[in-house]
Amino acid sequence: MLATPSMNVKELMEEGAGSEQIAGLFDIERYAWMALSYDMALALDMDGCILAVNSAWQRATGFWPEALRGKYLLEFMEFEDRERSLAALQSLITSDTASTTFDFRFRCEKGQYKRFNWNVLFSPDTEIFYCIVKDLSNVHDLHHAAYHDTLTGLPNRLFLTDALPKLVAGALDFRHVLALFFLDLDGFKAINDTMGHQAGDILLQTVASRLRLCISRPENCVRLGGDEFVLMETWPCEAFAPEDLATRVITAVNEPVCVNGCEVRVGASVGIALAPLAGKTPAELMALADQAMYSAKRSGKNRFVLATGADGPACPLGLESPGGNG
């Protein structure tokens, strides 16, 4: 998880700290964070102006830190990558997600472009983006970097795009059942809003670890983004049990999580779609599972709904929802 200044600004102000003192403490923590990072580290204001970088940038780009400070990140982005990358930064300000990962081609000192992977966290207290940046040309396992989520280590949406068609084809060819579980956490937003984004990150990492243990092949546990996950499991046609697995998943998610010395709990609304019983293409399965998940939300949350396809109704089944989920 990306380390950033962790002081509680509200508490400091209540204790009488002035704005200059708080700003000085942030500068000290930011300096320590950058100095201790082997990877490229960068602090960016809300206008996209580079506030500070560490010496690792000279090694990767040829630019010394003083040549980058005060410049706008947009100046170094390949034109075709700008819209997508700026939208990813903007999403941290307007959504409940604390961190995001994206990549773009960065213009180096001699004019050549390198593809960098950015792990970015936005701090509302300082209105600063804190970035850890990796040079993908030096990553030995480019496949892993592209196909996995930085925060949780789980496979990401790109992995799902590649893996799901193969699993669906396998279900059709080898006559077994594939279950796709679309999971959305109940109560995550309230915890994220009241306890902070870092608490939300800890919660997501803990849930991700539990979900991996619920299925037979942990690599088929995917984080789509935010608090949404997808699980994929297969069974022989005569012995498939998606309801049992859904119950285990919800029970695992419901276990308390210790965040900053406090116990918190979340629920899970789960939509399930089966191939080839309900759908025979990846798009059909994703749509059915997504609809079933929202049906679970409407039915009381912290439960699962099994989609039966266009010809039959979805069947809501669930557990008692933890208090306070929203």
C-alpha cells in the first residue's frame, strides 16, 4: 500500500497547531517518504503541477529533480494517453476510491518515451496526489504488472477480459458448470467516508485475502475496482454447488476487520450467473451476474441472488445483514 503522510489534521488543529506548523510537518513526512522510496516518487497538486520528486527520476528519465519541479505532468504525457490518465486522476477526487493505478508513456530527457506504471493516492487533507511510479521497461514480469491490481495483488479487469472467455469455452467443451460471482461490498462507503481512505484500503486488502481462500483456484478471484470483485469457480455438472460457495463467501466477508484499533464489519451482495445454464457468452454472464447483484441489494443486502437467465426469475437467498450497512 502506498505510504503517505498519516497525521490527523483535525486533531492537530484542535490542539492549537497553526497552518504553518501543519504544513511543515507535512513537508517533513513527504521528504521522508520520498527519500526512503527506491521507486520513483512524486507529489502532484490538484492542477497537475509537480511539487516534489526523488532522485530515482534521474536514473529512469535523465531529468534531475530540479528540472521536474514546477513543471506540469501534462507536458510529459504522450498525447494519446492524456485523456485516460487525467480522467484516472480526477476520479480520485470525485469518487470514494482512495487509490488508482494506470500507465502512460512519459517523455524522458532525450525525447524518447517510456511506459510508466503509476500507483496514485489522493490526500483530501493536503489536496495532493502522492505517486509511486515504476518503469515498466525494467519490470521483469510485464504480464504480472499489467494483469494485477496494485492495492490487493488480485488479478484485475484486464485479466478477467482474457480469462473469462477461456473458462466459458471450457465449460461448453468439457461439459462442466462455470459460476461467475459478482460481489459488491455493503457498508464500505460509510467506513471509507468516516475512517478515511487508508482505512478503506486496509479493509479492501483484508477482504481480498479472504476471498482468495474461498475458491479452488485463487487466481480466479478478481478485483474489478472500488469495492467490486468477481470470483469464478467450476464444478462437474452432477455436483455443482454455487449456493454453498456463496454462503462461504458472505460469511468470510462478514468477519470483523481490525482497522486502526477498531473492529469494523461489511456485508456482501452477490450475484451469480452459471454457464452454460443461464448464459453461454462472457457478456451474458457478466450482465446476468451484475443484474443479480443489484437484485440482492434491493432484497436486503448481504445475500446472494442466483440468476436463471432470460426465461426464469432470479432467486434471492441470503444471510442476516450486519447492522449499519449502506
